[in-house]
Amino acid sequence: MSHHIQLTTRDGQQIAFDCEDGEDLVSAAARSTILLPAICKSGGCGTCRAHHTGGAHQLGACSSEALPAEARARGEVLLCRTIPLADMTLSASFDHAHVSFQPIPERMATLAELKVLGGNTLRLVLTLEEDPELGNAAEFEPGQYAELTTPDGLVRRAYSIANTANWEGRLEFLIHLQPKGLFSGYLAKRAAIGDRLRVRGPQGAFVLQDNGNRPRCFVAGGTGLAPMLSMLRRMVEFGETQPATLLFGVTSESNLFECSEIADLQAQLPQLKVDICVWKPGAGWSGFVGTPVDALRQHLETTAAKPDIYLCGPPAMIDAAEKAAQAAGIPAAQVYSERFLPT
């Protein structure tokens, strides 16, 4: 038996497909060549959160960080873990433009740079190989991610892209090495310049929005800085002049990275204000003490503007930042987020 699914995107567009008994919504949509924004597809990342507005369903096991209890109480679900028991209606947190109706591009790329930055964070640079249809170009929106597969084809992980679209095929990633991470193990022990990796993407609905001259506030925890760099670099390229604030946080000073790149962006964007936040600093630290969410609360208390807020980092940080934005009267439609969990 099949169930009819009606999904309304954030910009009011309708997407319809059928879902078979026992099938989750992401898989059912993909079977109809409707590729909904989703990263892990196993209830771990929270990328595919949506609001259930009608129809009986079963919600499979998922991470409480990806879908907290209070979100469930509000009627939110994860599309990858939702199995309909009847026809359903839902509202999505992404725009129609970020749903793909054709297969996601897959290309080969060559490992061109692997550099240790700080706090077990690496900069990984890949160069896309020439494609018969796409040439060498790397085309994506600032904020999107790509899935990378190790040369042996055994491990695939998703990472945000830190640079901007370019004709040279350059893709830059900031990756925190996880002690037991399989992709981390490849990077730390076996990766070599010249390795060939498969790149699947671009993907994702966490992208820079064009909302006129409304101020922007970028809140990043750890390697959640990557999509923020992409967005800020795009502002530089386009000569955008709206006020912007970057709140970047790490646990200790030894975890800091890309500080010189942030300083370069400040020089190119005179309107950019930056707080680098250290939660547990040493005695000599002169910057902001606390988390980027602490800095966000302070920022919202001292400005009359209602900025667009971009959040990227661990789920707990995202949840706390969303609550801070709500308390400051920021409309939910002006808060954009991407959660990540260690992989």
C-alpha cells in the first residue's frame, strides 16, 4: 500500500510523491528522483528536519541531538526516519531550489593539499578532474557540502566547502580529526598528495540568503567555520556591503585555526566585526571568554537590528543559539542552521 506525501517548502512550493509501506520519506522521494536535503540518512545529523502537519506516521530511532525532545513535542520529524502510516502533509525548512530533481553529480578529484592547522584540524584541498560536461569548474553555493569517498571506496563522509565557486575546480575543506573516525584515519595515516577521491555534490540547503541589506550574523563552532568562510568570501567577491558579524568559538587556544584568514576577511570587508571565542582560555587570552552562543546573546542585546543568523556546529550549540535568537525576537524564518556530529 502506498501513501501520498505532500511537502511544502519554506518558499511555499509543493512537492508530492508516494511512499510505500515501511519506506522512509527520504528514500521514497529519491525513488521518484526527488533528492531532499539529507546528509547521514540515518537520524544522526538533523539536516532533514521538517514539521509534521498531518497524517499518522512512525518515527524511527534517531539521535536526541539531531531531534531533541522539545522539537518532537513541536511536531518536528526527521524525514529520513519518518515512515508514514497514512497520507501525510509536512512543511520543510528548506527552499524548493535546494531540492534536486536529477542525480547528484559525482566526479573524481585529486588531493592537492593536506595541511595541519591547529587543534587536530586539517585543511584538505582537492582539485576536480575535468568532466566532459562540466569541464574543470567547481560550481556550488556558499554553505553547501560535498560527500568525499576515500580512494579505496570504503568510507564516505560529508564536509562543508570552505571556498567559493571557481573555474579551476578547487575545493577546500576544514576537517577535525576524530580519534576513531574512519575518514580521519585515512587522512592521518594514509593520505598522500595525488590520491584520487570521489566527490558527490554539491548538496545542501544551508546557503547564503539574499535578503537585501539586512545584517548577517555568522555563528560557528569548530569546523563549523568552513561554510561561514565560504559565505564571507562570497561577500568579498560580490562586493556586498551589509553589516556582518562572525562569532567563532573553540574550547581552548590550542584549538584555534584560520585566524589569519579571518583577519584577511576583515581587511577586505570593513563592515565585518569578529569575536573569536575561547571557552576555557589560558591566563594570557585577551579575546572573548565563553562560547559563540554567549557572544551571540551579547551581540543581540547590544544591537537594535534583527539580523539573519547562520549557525553551524554541534547540535547543542545550534539548539542554544536558536533559543537565544528566539528570546531576542528574531523570527524563525531568519535563522538558518546546519548541525554536525563527529564521524
